Amino acid sequence: MLIEDQVMDAQEKIGFRLRSLYSGYGYSRYKMSKFEEYDLYSRNKDFLFSDSVITFTDTNGRLMALKPDVTLSIVKNGKDTPGKVRKLYYHENVYRVTGASDGFREQTQVGLECTGALDGSIISEVLKLAAESLKTCAEDFVLEISHLGILEAFVDAVATDPRVKKQILECAGEKNLHGISRICREIGLAEGAEAPLRQLLTLYGPPRTVMPKIRQLASENGVGDFAGELGQALTVFTGSENENKIRIDFSATGDLKYYNGIAFKGFISGIPGSVLSGGQYDALMRKMGRKDRAIGFAVFLDMLERLTEEE
Amino acid sequence: MLNIALPKGRLGEKVYGMFAEAGFECPALLEPGRKLIFDNEAAGVRYFWVKPSDVAIYVERGAADIGVAGKDILLEYRPEVYELLDLDIGKCRMAVAAPEGFRDHPERTLRVATKFSRIARDYYTSMGRDIDIIHLNGSIEIAPILGLSDVIVDIVETGTTLKENHLEVIETIVPISARLIANKSGFKFKTEAIERLTAALERGAKQA
């Protein structure tokens, strides 16, 4: 029986279209339980959107949680696949606190995770699918991409104290250049010491115009290899119909305890926050005793509730 | 068209002056009346007056592309926005104040009265100090006088109110000023207009 379009709302339609997209690229569905042992989240609190998790005691006395996140479960329940790549997609609800006073909300996410012996072509494929996912939601979108290895090197050049590094990364995520300079003065750095970092953060725009400048700046600061990785990953868009929707932007950051390499966020015109978020998380894999590399992203379907079919 | 949320009041009028000097004027904005939204299509801007503490909400939720909010509000509510510029106006500081001659007893829980619970908690957590937050919505200064709290965490501009109530600043937590903020998604789709305005405001702020 064919299900007619009009019985589905925008979120459901997009959800099924995304599943069909990922399935067409060889990703298999990963279905999981709504619950997970709380211990998984208490050990990885910084990875979560917020500290708060809904917990309950199971009939056998174990402390359980309603899943606030999907990636941690996939990493925990998977096994290393040396020399191979494991491609999974999911369509799940998560339970998390989204705003300062919003309380818990159920959110629907569709996303994919790719683990194993990742190479440049897989990373490019994931970026391409991120752009295609946004296009599935709306024509007017932007996918911003950064490289955390480059950003971390520029931050390390001005700060080594983890607390200060965290503050500087927060400022980077806010495009808060004056805040970075203030922190640098507070820790006693000479005027202008943060100039390369400030320059990196002001280099945003389409890869065609920005990438040459990134290559030069990165190579002057000893991270030319990372710029090479970024440039290589972005070639998947060269000449494609999505090329003019791609922006390099180093304000797309992540917690360096978990994320590394390529990081990205997706935006749709008229929707106030990012509707897609993803990146490489080899660091999380190591933290959880895995040797595989990993990359993935999630599309936040509840953000798309107000999208009309025309959009 | 750029939607701009301005904080009602004296600071907002000063901020509008900076926008007007930067070439984004809208004279109707200063005319007396109850109108709240003002367009200048030629300059590509639409202004609206909102309560100062609400500016960040309008911007975070995308009803405004940009706005001007105090750093105190940004630190307290942590909205998901870009902080593009320190406008260097509305300058004051977030401080801890106590009755004159106050002696701290580190062995006791410190009772802190404040409107800015998150800022106070973050500050004392960073020092490893156990505190009891008493959240108040105004007239914070009377809390230590009446024995409701040991100290207060509040915005201090000139210090006159503190002095009149026999209080004094014992620690400065962070300097505060007005910041230009932008919605993250709006910035992606109106980059050129927002950058043009930011650059003009930055030039104006440097000349001032």
C-alpha cells in the first residue's frame, strides 16, 4: 500500500526522504531502545547538549535513562571493524533540555554515523550527504564547515590552560573577537599575539575564495596538512549544484575532548538555529576504548516543524 | 531588510545614535508615540524597541537579525547568538558588594542575593566556594542591610546607590558593556548587510 503524501506532516515527509537518501548510499537502519544505562551519560556529560537526563530505576534495580543522545549508544554498542567501514542511519527520538528554562522535550532526529577505516572519500561523502539532507528540507540553505585541528592549533598558540582554551573556543563559536583579545590581555599576552587566530576566524565564505587564504595561513602556522585535509574534503562540492551553499567558517566548533578534524553545521533560511550538526569524533571513540575512526551528523526534525511544503 | 532589536530607554537611544551615524538612520524612531516598529526601506533596516533583557531572546529566536544587549544579559542567559562587537557604551561592571567593613567567614556558606544567579554561581564555583543563592528581582541592595544575605552580586555603574546604603564593592567579577549580537542563521543569509553595518559601527566606535 502506498502512503499518500497528504497524511504526513512536513517532519514526517522529510524524515522518510532522508532515510531513503541514506539508504540509497548504502547506509543501513540502526534501531535502538529508548533506554540506556545512565552510567553511559554520567561518564560523558560534556558530550551531551545539557547535563540533565531523565532517569528511572528499572525492575532489576539498574539506573536507566531515556536517551538524550544517539551517537553515544551507537559507539558503545558497536565493535571495531578493522579495514572496513560501517555505515548506519537512524530515525530516533531523544529527550533533552533545550533551553535555559524550557524543561525536557522530546526531539526527533534523523542522522547517520560512519565508523571504521575512514578515508578522505568517506568524509567527502558524509559532507555531500549533509548538503543533500539540507536540500531535502529546503532550497535556501547553508552548510558551514570548519576543521577543528586547524582551530585547535591556533588556539594552542595563545593558551595552554584547558580552562582558558575552553573560554577562547566559546568566543570562537560566537565570532567574539573582542572577547578573545580580552582573554589574551588577562593572561598577560602581548598586544597582537592573538592576531593569527583572529585572522582565521574572520576568514569565512565560499571555499573557492576562502580556501587559498586558509592554506596560506595554516601553512604559515605549521598546520598545512590539516588545511590539505579540509581542501580535499571540500573538493566533493567543486562544480556541484550545492557549491554556492557551502561556507568555510571556523565558528563551527565542538568540544575538543570528543571532536576532531572536520566539523559542520547546517542552516535553513527562516529557521533561527542550526538544523544539522556533525563532524568527526575519533576522540570520543578513543575515550570509549574504540580504535575505529568516526564521522556523523544529525538533522533536528523538530526545528523543521514550521517549514511549509512550498519552502 | 535587516530586523534590528534595540533596547528601550536611554541606552537604546544612544545605540540608535550610533546606527544613525553609521548610515542606518530612521528618524521616525525618536518621534514621541506608542509605535514600536519603524522601517527605513532605503537603508534596508527595520528597528523595533523591546525590553533590554528581551533583546537576546528576539535575536536568538530569529525575530531580529541583530540587536544590542548588555554583556550581563548574555552571561546570565547564554543565548545561542554571535557577539560581533563591543560597542563600548553602557559601561559598568558586575561586582560583589557587601556592607562596609564586611569580614568574610570562609568556613560558612556565603549567602548571595542577586538578579544574576548564573553569573554568581559560575563565579563562586570557579573559586570552589559554597554559596546559597537568593534570587531577587530588584532592590538587591537592601538584602544585606536586612540580614537576608551576606553579600550581593549586581551591576555597579557609579557606586552611588551602594555608598548611600553603606555598601562597598569587594570584588569585580567582569566588566560590562553593550554588545552587538546577531542571530546565527540570519548571519548566514544576510552576511553582507550585517558585515557592512558591523564595520560601520566599529569605525564609529573607534572614532568616538
